[in-house]
Amino acid sequence: MTGGIAGVERFDSPGKGRGLRVTKAFKVGELLFSSPAYSYVLSMKERGSNCECCFTRKEGLARCGKCRKACYCNVKCQKADWAMHKLECSAMTAFGENWCPSEMARLVARILAKKKTQKERSASEKILLIEDIQSHEEDVDNEKREMTELDVAGLHRYFSKHLDLPDHKDLLTVFSQVACNGFTIEDDELSHMGTAIYPDVALINHSCLPSVIVTYNGTSAEIRAVKDMKPGDEVLISYIDLLYPTDDRNNRLRESYYFTCECQECKSKSKDKVKLKVRKQSDPIEQDVINNMVRYARKTIREFRALKTHPPVSC
């Protein structure tokens, strides 16, 4: 392994496998590290409003002269994105309104294209190479496999003319890797902007009592502490919405990530009573409960924004 990230290191986390831990102290709000995406794709619904390259939202974006679909801030962004956009440009023109690959298939196409042209370890692979990301392929059930087969078919239909695709087995592996390790890029309002893969960030294990959050600066992921951390502490994020009660959280974790969380919050279920009260369908939700949840959501978003604007700390 070459390279590395100052302030963090890879280690074998007991009961979890690979993980990351800090090698120095971090305060709440401090930036542990920032990672550019190995590959990313803008959501179709954001086309026309956001730059395909940097995800900046603004008026007056320039459209691609050929497909008239992709938009860019300027020529610099357009040139930087061309290696990826050319996979879609001609196909969008040829298929017209019938061009409808899934976001997953679009991202996989870009990953495969980058793998073919990449000559050395990328800036998003300082600790973990893209091919070493866990796939959990052996855990995929029949329903998910059928969905993946549809994505593979879409990949062949829309991208095979401009991209040499690997064999079927290798394609299934890549789709499984992305399904388990893809990140949703969100804006400040937590709205879906696109999907990306960050090999180094994929090493971070889950906890319902996370020590960090992932925020986004354009297409780069920023890992910031949400509590004070001392050397040796594991870097932990939540893979799921923490507003769900324990059983629901673990059902979602098993369904998407194939494990059950055993953190202190899951063992104690200390917040379940409040969360379950909100979920009762047979009784009307009391107004003060709604007000409390709204206040909690607004407070969380304020804290989220504050962490994003916390002055970066050199690592």
C-alpha cells in the first residue's frame, strides 16, 4: 500500500473487518480529510440546473453543443467532464427520449471507463483501491440480483457502443460494489444531487452513534468530526437515517449492507420509545410531537450547515 491520509490510518476493526481510526486528536467540526470522487454522476433531474462537472447550481449554464442536455459553468468544466460525458453524449442523441439508463448504470459506466484509462492510483484511493472495495456479492438475494441484471442489460444497451465491457461476472461484481459503497451527494437542503464512489471513504464503518459525518463540497466528500476524538478512536458514520427505531435501523442495515449493528445505542434502545411514539399509525400524532420533530430537524440542519462552514484544519 502506498500513500496515506494524514491523521487517519487503516486498521482491522474488531468484529467489523477493515476500518479507519484517527492517529491524532480532532475537535467537533474539524475536518479529518477530504476525498475527491473516484467517479460520480449528476442526477438526471438536476440536468439543466447544475453543472455536470462541479455540480454548481446557477443560471446561465452553457449546454453541450451536441446533445443539448448536459450543462456546464464554462469551457473549463466542459473539457474536464468530456472523458465521462462522451460515454453518454452520442447515445443520448441517438436514443432521444428513449435514453433512460439508471443512475447506477451511468455511474458504473464511468467507473469502467476510468479503470481503462487510469495509469496510477487516484487521489481517492490513498488507502483503498477501487477494486478492493467490498461487494457482498455472495449475500445478494434473488430479487436484488434480478434488479442488477436489468441494470447490466441497460449498460449494454446504452453504453456498449462506446465502452468495452468486461464479462458478465465482473459486471455483477462492480454493480454489487457500487450498491454497497455508493454515496448520495446532497446539497445543503439534503436533496439528492447525484451518486459517487469514494474508495477511501468506503472504509469507514457504521455506527448509530457516529463520530463523523460526510458532507459535500461540490463532488468531493468531506469527513468532519461530530464529537471530540482522541488518537485510536475509530472513524464511524451512520449508513442510515437515525430517526428510525432500532429494529427498523437494523432491518435496513441487513437489507442493504448485510450486517446487524451492535453499537451501544442498538443494545440500549434508549431512544426507541420516542421514535416509536411518532410511528403509531392508529393514533393521531400529537401536535407537540410534530413540533418537536420539526424543531429537531431544523436544529440538525443548522448543525449540519455549521459543520460544513467550520474553518478547515490542516491535516
